[in-house]
Amino acid sequence: MIGQTNKKIRTNNLPQALRQGMTDAENTLWRILRGRQIDGLKFRRQHPFGDYILDFVCLENMLVIEVDGGQHAEQAGYDEIRTEQLQKAGFQVLRFWNNEVLMEIDAVKEKIWLVVQGHQPHPHPDPPLEGEGEVKFATSLEGKKEIISP
């Protein structure tokens, strides 16, 4: 997505290089995320955003999934700042260690699915009949909303 990405990242073709050199854990997770296998959602891999390249992202759900190797234990401060900046941009960030993805892929898949379900609007199990259950609000002088009829 041009316009939101650092030019240096785009001109060096870094995302393409990272896609070609993915780790075993990233490849394992990509086999689960690709092809709209999780709730029909499209995930992108090694997607540029600002000054970062996101391991995996679902733009329609604003969900970022990062797979961290051993080097991330040493750069925890950087990862924390990166996560905060992504959250400020509206993303929810999930982080998994390489060994989680490689050894417990079903648990990783379930956690992603549960987070995705949290983004989906759930239909009311017993919707009110037409005209029932309507609530009317009025705005007070202080700017607060107040219920005026149940």
C-alpha cells in the first residue's frame, strides 16, 4: 500500500526479499493463514507499513501477527515500541515465539481464530420485535447522553 510506507523500504525491495527468506516458523504459519483459511480473511505476509515490515497482517480486521525468534528476547524494548505504534495506528498485535508456531500450531491457530471472532459483530440471539426495545436518548446541557424512554 503506497503512501503509508517508508520509501527506503519500498525502493530496496525488502518485503520481497523477506518473503523469499522466511523462517520455518513463518512458513508454517503462512500455510495456515494463506488462502483465506481463517474465517475467510485475507492475510498478507511481509507487508510494509510505515517504517516496519509486518510478518503477517489482515488489513480488514486490523490484525498484525508477528513471529519472534530468539533475537527478539534481546530487542524487547524495540518490539514494545513497535507494538505501541501499531496499536496507535489501530492494529491489534499478536506475537508468537518460533517454538510456539512450530510445536503448538493448533493452539496458535485457535488463538488467532478467537481474536478474529472478537472482531466480528455477533448477531443478537433474540432480537426484539419491531418497535420493541428501542431506546431514545437526549443530550443534556453538559453534553451527556441520557435515556428519555425505556
